[in-house]
Amino acid sequence: MLEQQFQISYNMLSNIIKDVDEKQADFQLELAKNNIKWQLGHLIMANESFVFGSKEEGNLLGEKLGKSFSPGTSPESFTGVEPTFQELKGILNQQLERILNALDVQMDKSRKEPLANMTTFGETISFAITHTNYHIGQINLMKTMLTKLDQGV
């Protein structure tokens, strides 16, 4: 069931962002704390932690993405070394395959360190679906707002 939920969520997200370009992804709406690029990078970085834990436990992306996309960061703190939006799209697709291949093994493991009071990967993996769908909503909202701005609405 979780496998299907990840597939549905990642496919929905891929469909939403497929026609978003770098300029749109980098644009920060006046009332928003971040942009589409940050939302996508954060979602990828968070799911890496939810599913794979720390670097020692199998997290491949935390070091690469953590400084730019962790909670409390924003595009204002970008240094220019972040992946492009197109690169993030590719990472998203690769990550889905890794997640799907790891679910059965990870679900029964305990986390090395608790995350938000969750001590098992089963808990954080289940939460990952909720977190992913929240950020898909944010990305979709930002994309819709950008489209309306482009139309002069």
C-alpha cells in the first residue's frame, strides 16, 4: 500500500512540475517564504531522511541538499551550489526507485536517532506520504499563482 501511495504522489508531483522551467521554479511570490525549487528540494531531502535516516543508515542526499533545503532555510540562503530545478526533477525520479526498492527492508528497522518523536522507519515512512502531499499542494498552489501572474490576473 505504501508503495502505491509513493508512486501516486511522485507521479502527481511529476505531472505538476513537468512544464515548470528554471525561471518559474526560482521565482519567489511576495507572500511566500520560499519557491517551487525550494519546495521540491525540501521534499526530496526530507523523504531521504524519512526513508533512509542518516548517512550511516543509507541517506545519500542529506549532505548535498541539507544546507539549502532543510527546515528553516529559504531561497535567500542559497549559495549557488544548489542543484538546478532540472537536476532536482532527475533526483526525484531516481529517489522514487530507491524508495520503492527499500520499503520492505526499511519498514521494520529502528531509527538510529528519533525524528519528531518517531523511533522507527515504519513511522517516518508513513509520515513521509503526508509530508509529500502537503508539499505537492504548496507546489501546485505556487504554480497556479505564477500562471495567474503571467496572465496578468
